[in-house]
Amino acid sequence: MKLSRRAQAVLAIAAGVLCFVAGTIIWRTERALRGSQRQVDAGQFLGVSVRPLALSANPGFEPISAPATFRSAAFFNGRLYLAGPAGLFAYSSQGALEHVDRVGLDLPPAPLGAMAVGTLANSHAPELLIATAGEGVLAYDGHRFRQILPADKPTRTVTALLPLNSGRLLLGTGGSGLLVYDGKTLQAFHSTTRGIYVTALAGDEAGLWIGTLDRGLLHWSGGRMETLGEAQGLPDARVECVAAGTDAIYAGTPAGIAEVRNGSVTRVIARGSYIRSLLTDDGALYAGQLEGSVLRIDLRTNASEAAQRRRIVAPQETAPEATGAPVEQLLRAGDARYAVRGGALLRLEPGGEWHDVLVSGGGFLSDRNISSLLAASDGRLWVGYFDRGLDILPAGGGRPNHIEDDRVFCVNRAVEDPRQSAIAVATANGLVLFDRDGRQKQVLTRSTGLIADHVTDVALAPTGLVAATPAGITFLEAGGPHSMYAFQGLINNHVYALAARENSLLVGTLGGISLLGGGSVRRNVNTGNSALRANWITAFASSGEGWLAGTYGAGVYRIAADGSVTATDASAQGTVVNPGAMISDGRLVLAGTLGGGLLVADAVGMRWKTITAGLPSLNVTALAIDRGTVYVGTDNGLVKIAEDRL
């Protein structure tokens, strides 16, 4: 049957409409799928910027020399590079120091860690890749640095690096999991590696081994992730290092070395040894230990012997010994084997002895991790360390007097008592009283009247000293010690900060602030009855007739003489003021933060600003002001600056 022209036209129009509708449906479907894929990608991809390294101008901070310990070593472009908290040290093939790029001045304010050499997808030549603790990855071509900087701060702490032959770079992070950078984008490696703390990486595209802080050893192969933990024979769930052998994988832990073959733990070597680094080499396994020695394990005979130790001291024996420093890395270059330990690089000699090839030269200070500062009235600077006692720096220059023993070890605070010509030092093991020359006079502990041995702060009150502890406070007066805790009205027993003026005592605790007067609690304030947005009080500084209070998580608040609380420009959610890290001299108020740099305000107008440039770390832990000079202590060194520059 032959259709009329009209019918043919109608059918043609209908077919066209159907095609249009079908095409529209397909187009919309594809657009929806593309949109869905973009949403998936947007959820997977992490923000990242890659740019030439550009630092803000240093306002005038000058470093005070501290030991330059090394964390890693790498051979690149005919030079040896050693990296650590102080910076990047470049040595010639003959061992001469050619150049130093200092953290906080030439490099971002973050300690340097692991290094690797690789050619990334967005580079045309090999680069020295350097992990940092807070500033992502630095890529160095021998002349210039560029920075691979994740957008999220937690992702910027890089703990392990593994460049792949494909041009991609695997980044292990301290809590944000395993990431992969392909030259353009940054994303999570796999859903199973999100949120883990990566300690070590080994392998390649075909098989990847991932050491973790508390989840054992992970193995990625064929699109699957397998876990080896203590239940599968690992001696400890904490993996410090991983090394690949010819037909086995070795994982170093605090309890020995696991040998892994065909995905299973076949044996544990050097059981009970704390292993920090590993190197497989011609049928032998070298294991660097936490306490500084190296084990050599003959994998063919299963025999082991301790390599001979060598005492390492800086020239003229002016720096602390590095004998007990952990062996952070073992590496091979040509026929030579090297170990990175403390401030030195050691080489294994044919006779089996380790000899130092390079020594950093030590520093003026005894350590880099500053926990307290006191500018005494006689011009001496007392520098307390997190776990190395304290240094007393003479007013006229010269070498510091270092004090370290079972009591003076972890220093929290130092306060001068001019009435007794004494310095009171609060430590984790008691309150230690010194004369001004640093001679120990008395040690106060729980057995002599303190409410607890751990003293977190100490303040000078009109009637004597007041010691803060995790169990309350102890008044040290002429009539003898007496204590106060929650039963007598303190808002919380765990006391972190004290401030005294005339008959008032401000007590900062884990649960808020107690204002004392006449020996009793006059007022308690916390987030429930005041403008405070965080109960954990970490530091105080004098401000006019009242005080300023630093908090863990909500910045700085003003405390009036009657205990009422008002916010300041620095009352920012998420801002952590470090314990004891606040000071005021009537001109400036300074507050040290955890990861946010130095907060500075004029004492009158209270206009706050943040300073990060020139600091060796953004974790500012201690402050002091003396005769127009500001001292800023961090967990990575000490710097000073003229007060007028701030």
C-alpha cells in the first residue's frame, strides 16, 4: 500500500520528533552521568597548588644556633643532601658543606623529613623530593625549589614518599592517609587508606607495601588491599620502616623485624629490638635501632651480630653526645653503605666498623624542642626543653650551662623569685629551686608537700609560690605547704596555668577558670556561664587591671578583675594557645599557638596580627621579653627579634 504524501510527511515528522526526544534523553542521560562523575571526582580530588617556592619577608628574626640533627639523606646531581628539622644541607662529593637552606628563612617553617629522587609527570628531569611536617612536599632541581602544597592543613604533614615510574608520587601523611599526586591532581590512593597514619612506603605499581602507625603492614596488589597485623604474626602493630629484598619484604617494628613472603609472615628477626630503619644488601639485612646501633643479619645463615658502635661528638666536644640517637636511615651508594644518626652521617668500613663521615657541628643550644623561657633580671636566659633539661645562657655571651638529671628533664615553666634570689623550675618530676647561678637548692615533690609530682606551672604570689599540678594547686608559704582542689571549690583539678596579682590568683584548668581571693574561690567561669568558647585554659598574661587567657581551641579572651570574660579579636574557633606561651610587657602581648604561628597585639589597643615568616616552626611553645628583645621558642628551635620590629 502506497502512502500519500501527507501520510509520509506525518511519519517523517513523527520520526524526527522521536529521534529528537531520544537524542535529548541520551544527551540528558550522558550529561547526568558526566555530572555524577564530576561529583564523584569532586569527592575524590583534594585541593592542591604547585608553585615556585616564595616566602614572605622575614621581619627580623635571628636564629640562636641549635643542634642540626638529620632525618634523611639522598645523593642527587653529584651531591649529598642531608635533611632534618634545621634545614637542607648540601655537601660536595668530597664532603665539604656547600650550602644550607634553613627552615623558616630559606624554606617554609616546617621540619624536613624523608627524601626521594624521582621524575614527576609535570617535570622533565629528576628532582630531589622532600617531605615536610606541615608544608607539603618540596621539589628541588638543584637550583630552585617548587612546593606541592595540599589545600587542607592536615594533609600537609607528609611522612613518607615513593615516586613511581609512571611519574606519579605517593604521599604518606600523618593521619590523612595515603595520597597520590599525578602532576595535576591530588587524591586519596584508595578508600581503604583514608585516615591512616602512614609511616613507610616500599614497592612499585605492581605491588605496594604500606607501613602504618597502628594498623600494621598493608599490601596493595591486583586491586586488593590486605592487612598484616599482630594476629597475622607481625611483632607489633606499629611499623617504623619497610624494605624490599629479592624475594621477601621486611617490616621493622618496636618489637623486631617481620619477614614477609608470599603475603605471610614467615619469621620474626631480632625479636625485642626497636627497629627504626632497614637496608637489604647482598644477602644481608642491616637494621638501625632506636638506641643508635646497627644490626647485621645474614639472611642466608640467619646469624646476626651487632655492628660496632662509634661515639659521635661535635668538634671540641661542645655539643651533646649523639651516641644514643636513633639510626633514622640506612642507604647504599655504589659499594658504600651509610647510616644517618643524630647530627652525623656514618659509613660502614670493610672491617665492619661504622665511622662518621660528616658531623653537623652541633649548636649553641642543647636541643631544638623548647618548652619554656625565662629572661631573668640578671640578664641570663633560662631555656627549658621538652625532654633535655635546661640551658642557662650567660648575659655577656659564652657557652650555656646545661642542667639535666632525673628531676630536671621535662621542663614546663621557670619563674624568678627575687625575694629568695631563686629560680623556680616546674618539671614533670617536681618543683626544683635554683639559685641565680644555676645551683640546685631544693627539690619539692609529693613527699615534701606538693599535691602531685607533676608541676605544670608556678606563680609568684604575695605570700610565696603557688604550684599548679594535675591534682590541684599547692601554696608554698612560710607556714608550710597546703593544697586546694575541687573539694575546696576549684572548677577542675587539672591545672595548666596560674596568674597572681596582689590578693588575686587566677587558676586556669581543664574545665574553666577559678578566681581566688583571700585563700578561697570567689568565682568560677566556664563556657556555661561566660563568653568563653573553650574550657581548657592554657596560659595567662597580665593586661591592665585584668588578664588575658589563652585557650585550647578558642584563642584569647580578656578576663576582668572580677572574673568576667569578654572576647577579643583573637578569640577564634580552632586557635590553640600553647601551655604557658603568653607574655606581656605593657607594650606588646604575645601568644604562641599550636600550628598557627605567633599572635601579636599592642597592649593598649589590642589589635592582633599573626606572624609566621622567619619562624623555624609554626608551633610556638615559649616566649620571653628582655630589654627590648623578644625570644620566641618553638618545637624546632629558638629565635630572637627586636621588639620594635613586631
